[in-house]
Amino acid sequence: MGGKAALIVVVGFSVLLGFVSRNLSLVATRAQGNMSTYTASTISHNLAVMGANVALSRLYQDTTWRGTQTQSLGGTLSGEFTYSVTNMPSGSPVVRSVSLVQAPDEVMQDTVVVLFGSTSYQSFTLFAWMTNIEGNIWWITGDTVWGRVHSNSTLNMTGSPTFMEKVTTTKGLNPTWGTGGNTAVFKEGYETGVATINFPTDLSQIASAATAGGRAYTGDVTVTLNGGTATDNDGYALVYSGGVLVDSIMMNDATFNGVIGSTGKVSISGTLDGRLSIFSTTSLYLTDDILYENRTSGSNDVLGLVAENSILIADNVPNHTDMYIDASIFVRSGSYGAENYSSGTPRGNVYLNGSIVQNKRGAVGTFSGSTVSTGYLKRYHYDLRLSDPLFRPPSYPGFYVTSYPVATWWESLHFPKFN
Amino acid sequence: MQYVIDYLGAAILGAALLLIINAANDAASENNSLYNGDMLVQEMLVNSAYLLEGELRNMGAGVGENKPTILLADTSEIRFVYDIGLDGIVDTVYYAMGLTSELPGTQNELDRPLYRRVNLEQPLSVGAVTVFNLKYLTKLGEVLATPVDAARLTEIHTVEITMEVQNPYAILRSPGMVRAGERNALYSSSLWQQTRLASQNMKR
């Protein structure tokens, strides 16, 4: 009797203690499981972020790439991620990265979505110097450029031309820096192999501005700028056609949008007090000095000269003793240069305060060493006010920057399921 | 006589066995409570941290480049905007710590609800915390005074979060074990800190 009772007591308590022990063991196991789940969840998130970064890297290397790619990883980050680059209806790319991790009790997935900002529109005035084609013209010792320089072709250099701001080129330097006598000084460095900056396919944008709020003429015209009184922004422009005055435009006229254009050759000279762009679907002819009334750094005067084929410094008496140009120059399919630059006697210096952007680099003179033989010596200064993206001549041509700036980085919220 | 000695011996052994079992039961129960409490705290903290960390990482997602992202930044509350569902609609999210009196049902006198509110919906408690502290730093590492001045909200680059969760249920101590200034109960706790949380959308 006593033996049976003792046996029951022992078995009973064994069961009881076993149950308690099992509970303790379960708690310990669950804590361990939670730790594993948390780790897997972190890995899942990290893999999704990693996939997004890989996709971004691929997109920035080749902006035309679209597709899907899966990558598996072993070791500590055991799992896989699938990234894709697709187009949104707007044409802008979207990056999506999804991770896949096998946790102890579930399959975990995290998503990262990256959206990009719209391409930004920049003015060509941001460059002190820019060309599509440099041709066989060389930068030489003594040339100094303040402001950014870019060419969609190769920049030829010999000796030590000095560039005060960053230089970029699509096709590189000839010869490469440090070889073949190229000891150019790049104060802010240089970068080769950058993306081409496309010129506009036509000048329709500024032409539209001339017809809507500006002044649009046909045939050859002459524009004479007058600074008015010493008062700010009271300048005016007189427009002649065939020697006859056909228009007078006040720069402070609220109904005038600041653009004058013509289908023919436009001859220009004088002093500007205000903000103005003059364009021609053929060429511009600079017949005398073109100056801002206020030539200090605090001036608000700004002039854009825009032409389809050429902008030329006229070969005439007023221009034979130095030439002053306060303006930003843009030639879409041709060049800026001096008329008959390779003939006659030296004409002094061209003092340009502004920026020069042209399709093909033109010439203003010929040289024997560093001595001018014919035409002009160059004294070009970048108008530092133009480095402000918001400060530009009215309706001045620009380009789209397709740098794909990240506008939105979105991560899915993931909640691990604990035991 | 022999039977009397047998009965007495059995009674003494039985009583000793009962005492041992009782002590073992107490120890097992206490350990069980401790482990369960630790796990409860762990899960509460991780859930709250996941939600908070995930949302703060998304701050500014889907918001225009020159538009404000953080609307209110204080020591224990923050209001910011982002597109929760990536559906083109920007949502306003608000996190704040409630009062200790709002959790009267728990034994822990320090725990408070952590509220999350989306747009104009009713605030929802997403956890119980004892510490919820936010610190705001600029790109240069300057710690901004709280509440952050409205003019400086756009300067916030990183957020430092400190969060502590304690077990709502106590392990009581005998009065002799409580020293001056100490609480009369033990609460398991867990501290989480994210020292440099910067949303990708704040870096642009």
C-alpha cells in the first residue's frame, strides 16, 4: 500500500516538474526564435536596400538600361534580391528592389522603390565656354578662362592654359594631361567622358517668345541700344530696317518680354540698360562695342545674343581698335568669331564679359606664337552673375540635365511575426 | 511500535518532499514569469522599433523637393509627412508619448502609451514605453534645441531615437529587499537606441 502511494507521488511530481521544465524550455526556444526572426528581418531589409543601390549604380552607368535582375547571396546575408528598372507612364525610370529571405517560420520580403525627379532645365549661360566641336583650335599658354568649360568633343591643349573652374569634356583631352606638352592648369579639376550636353534642335523657343510678348521682324535689321539716363532700367532699343527707324522699345515696358528677333541679319551696337535677348535665325553682326550701362558686379543689366548660323565681330573702322562685348553668346549650328579674322593688321583685343557657347569653335585672329598676326587677342571673362541659375537673359537657350536625381526613396514597412 | 515509527518516518519524509516540491514550484514559476516577461518586453520593443524606424526612414518620400518634410519636432513627439502607400497622396504621421495615467491597468507606474496618428484619424496606441526620446541633428552634427524652431525644421538631417520598454507586470520583492528610493517591484526592461537615423529623402 505504502509502496504504491510513493510510486504515485513520484510519478505525479515527475509529470508536474516535466511540464514546468517544458514550459521553461519553450520560452527559451521562443526567445531564440525571436532573435533569429529579428536577424532575418534585418537581413531582408538590408538585401532590399542593397538591391536598390545595385540598380541605381547600374542605371547611372547606363541610363538606357531597363530590365530585371535577380541576385542570390550566401554567407551572412543569405537570401536574394530582385531589382528592376522600368519606365513610368511619364517616361521617367522607376527602380524597384524586392528581397527574399527564408526566416525560421516564414518567408520574408521587403521592397524598396526609388522614384526620380524630373529632368531639370539649365541655361547655357552656366558655361563660360562651351562647344559641340572644338575643331583644330588649341588652348595655349596665356589662355585663362574664368567659369565652367565644357566641350562635347576633344579639347586640344598645349602648354599651360589655365582654367579657374571645372572643365568637362565628352571625348577627353588631346593629348592627355601630362603628356605631349599638355601641362594645363585646372584649378577645379577636369572630368572626361561626361555625357553629351545636347544643343536645342532649333531656336523655336526664343522665336516664340519674340512673337508672343517680344518683337519679331523679317529681313535684315539694325538694333541700336541706348542706355537712357543714369537712372536704372530706363534704356531703350531703336530698330532700323533699310536705314529707316521702324521701332523703339523701352526696356522697362511691362508688356515687353525682353526678346527681339529677326529672320535676317541683325546688326547690333550700343549700351544696354535692362534685360534683353536678341536673336536671329541667320546671323548677328556686332558693328561696335556692346556695353552694359552698369558694368559693376551689382548690375542687373544682362544681354543674350543668340543666332542660328554665326555671330561675327564686323570688320569695320569702329572695331579696328579693340572690341568690348558685354553679353552671353549662343550660336546653335555655327560659330562665333571675327569677320575676316585672318586678314589685315592686328585689331587689338576682344574684351568679352559674359559667356560663349557655340556649335563649332570659331576664330577671332591668327597668331605667331603668342603674338597676334591678324584679328584680335582674346580677353574673355565669365560674367560671374551668370553662375546663378536664376540669372539669365530672357528666354535664353538651355539644356535638359538627365542626371536622374533621386526624388523619393520608399521602403515597405515590415513587421516580423514573433512566435 | 514498528508501525508507529514507519508512519512517523513516512510523514516526515512526505512533509520534506512536499516542502521541496513547493520550493521547486515557486522557483519554476518565478523563472517562468521572468523569461516570459523578458520575451514580452523584447517583442513589444521590437514591434514598436520596427514601425518607428521604418516610418522615419521613409520621411519625405513622395514629397516635393522644396516642400517641408518634418512639421513638428519635439523631445517626445514628431510630426512628418510621406506617402505611406506610394499612391501619390502625401500623408501626415504623428508620433507622441501619452501619459502614465492612460495605462492604469498595468502594474508598472512608469509605462505610457506610444501613439501613432495618420492624417486626421483617431490616434492608435502602437506600444507601451517608459522612455521615448527624440534628438534632432543638422547635417553638420549640431544638436537642435527642442522644440525645433519652425525656421530650422528643414535643417534636420538625422534623428536620434531612444526608446525603453518595461514589462507591464512586476516581480514583487519582499519589503526587506527594497532599499530607500527603490521601487517595490522589479520590472524587466529593454532599451533601444537608433543614433543616426537619416531618411534617404532628407539627404537630397
